[in-house]
Amino acid sequence: MPKLDLDAIPEIQRTGYPEPYRGAVAGRNYRRLADAAGLTDFGVNICRLEPGAWSSQRHWHSKEDEFVMMISGEAVLITDAGETVMRPGDCAAFPAGLADAHHLVNRSDADAVFLVVGSDKADDACTYPDIDMHLPRGDGGFTRKDGTPW
Amino acid sequence: MPKLDLDAIPEIQRTGYPEPYRGAVAGRNYRRLADAAGLTDFGVNICRLEPGAWSSQRHWHSKEDEFVMMISGEAVLITDAGETVMRPGDCAAFPAGLADAHHLVNRSDADAVFLVVGSDKADDACTYPDIDMHLPRGDGGFTRKDGTPW
């Protein structure tokens, strides 16, 4: 059946972030649903943020669209425009190329779970305005702002 | 803010299905989130099925991936393999080219609401095994099985 057995999809904690930027996502756990189901046109993850965890460093993508929907718990969405609380059923969209960096932060004392959908482009660049980190290509490694590799 | 005001996105009831295949989706209402938010890499709809409504005629896509997650209520997922009930948080995936037709049917007496994500390919063909209808191209019109237009 195409219905997914979510419990059978391993929950992973993985990041390519260098130190000192890894700690913020140490409590970020995710299941890669699209990979498990054989979807390739877009990625679908269910992400569980433990209390205090961030979804990512605040960022925006040059070529990749992103979409999130809260499933349970609540998290704070932070962008250049400010902060807003995301509760179950709330949705947010981040069009490719819109230079407004975003992330979700779990300031509650319970898990916050959300669905995230994104495209995957080899020529994407990811910009992190708050820190000395940059991702010049979707398939490349992290650099400092001056282009030197981490 | 990138958080979407879902109430501000119009709920539409629209189908290109010819008679006699339109009635099954008469109680299908959806909001086109990706369009409203300026996402183009994939489509995102929130679909609300009134009691008795179908998500679509049972179908599969040659080139387009699909993903659904139930948000509220429940619906029955029907595929070649049989039937399974989808409840809030349940997810299902339909990889492009997998010749196992699917749809969701609301047999309950309350609304069933789900999120659906899909890609959009001009060279997609959509097959409807149960009825005399075919969609030979993603940007084309419906035909009968013998290729004559509806």
C-alpha cells in the first residue's frame, strides 16, 4: 500500500554544518519520507524539534522553493520581518530567490513537529545572513563568507 | 510574513472532468497554496472533501510524483491493493510511473481535509483504469480510451 509506515522510516540527526553552528540543530530529528517512498521530484521530511532546537540556521535559497506545515506542538518562525508562532495546521512558504532568511525555533517545553517540502537543485545557493557561513552550490560544501571552505 | 493566511486563499470547486465523471468530485474543495505563495517547483493544495466526495477519479501519473498527508477527519485510500483508512498525520506517496491507481473517498459524515503535493510535467499522462477516460498530456484535454476527445 502507498500509505507510509512512518515508524519504519528511521529518524535521523544529521547536519553538515561546521562548528560552531552545529549545536543549534542538535535536537533536530527528521524522517526522509520522499526517499523512503521513491519520490524524486521533491523532498518531503517530517521534522521533530526537541525543546530548544532550531530547524536550521536562518537561511534562504536562491533556486529552491520550500514549504512547511506544522503538525503538532508549536514553533516560532523567524524572518527579516520578525517572529510569528506556528501552530498545528499553520503553513508557510519560502519562494526560491526571495532574500528573506527564515528558520523555526522551538521555544516550548514540548516537541514541535512539522512537515517540510522542498525542491533540490544542484545550482542552488544558500545564504545565511546571521553567521559566517555560505553554501555556494546545492551539491557543494559550506564555506565562510569570504569563500574559503569550512 | 511567509506564514500563509489560509482563509484568504479562495476555496475552489473546479474540475475538467467530462460528464458522467464530474459528480464524484462535486464535493471536493481546494485551496491552491503554492500558487498563492509564489512557489513554482511543486504544487501544494489543501483539499476538503465533503461527506461522500472523492478526491479524484482513481488514477496514476506517468511522470508526476504525488504525496498526501491527512490533516483532519478521515478518508479511505483506494488502490489496486485494496482499501486503507487515512487519519490525521497519516501520509501516502505515489511515485511517478507506478501503475497503481489511487484516490481518497470520504465515507464519513464529516469533512476530510488533507494536504496534497505534486509535481507538474507537461509530458505527464494520467491513466484512469476504472472509466473510459484518459489524459494523454499534462497540459492537454481528456480523451476516451480510444483517443477521441471528450
